[in-house]
Amino acid sequence: MLIQKARQRITALEMHRTRFALKAVLIDFGVVAAVNEAAARLARDVGIDHLIWQDPDHEGFVLRHLPECQTRRPPRGRSLDALLREWPEYSKPMAAAQLAIRLELAHVHRACAVEAELQRFIQAIGL
């Protein structure tokens, strides 16, 4: 499960650095409510401060960062096509450093208008 992997990664990083002030995980919103609830429970249990749900998936979440796309919510399985129409250079998977070339803080704030968990996280870290 993604939450377990995130916990392991956080633990490994904290062994070589100072502790993270906040811990957050981006996670796709699943179709099975019980699985989502289990992930949320596990995140709380292992000290993840923020779960940022990507509905329906990462590409749909990224799409809502782009100008005039904040309210677009393509159905499951169609997010990548919708994102590629707006950002033809996008490739899956795209590393955070590559995303940062296109998505600036203003893009993140744009997405915050429709992504409550992202907004709470951004506020928590003072951005």
C-alpha cells in the first residue's frame, strides 16, 4: 500500500536528516470507499499529517493546476487524455523536478481553489 511505502521512505529520510515538520502524501482517490477509509486510517496511525486525494488520479489532479482547467474533472480513465490536450509535452510518469518546470506556485494556488486537502497543506507550510 502507498501509505506503507511513504512511511518507510519518510523513516529512511529522517534517519539521515532532521524530522519533517509535516508529512504529506498524494494519493489517488479509489473507487472502493473502504480502501480509501483504510488508507486514511493508516495515514493517521503512522503520523502522516496530510493526505492529498487526487480525484480520480494524478493526471486529473495535475490538470486542475493549469489555467482555465481548475474545475475540470474528467472521468476515471480519461484524465491523461484531457491533460495531454492542455499539456502535450506531459509524459507519464513525470518526476517532480519536471513538473516544477511547468507548474509554479501560482498554479498550485489555482488548484487550491478546488482541492481542499491541497489548500490545507499549502496553508500549513505557509505558502
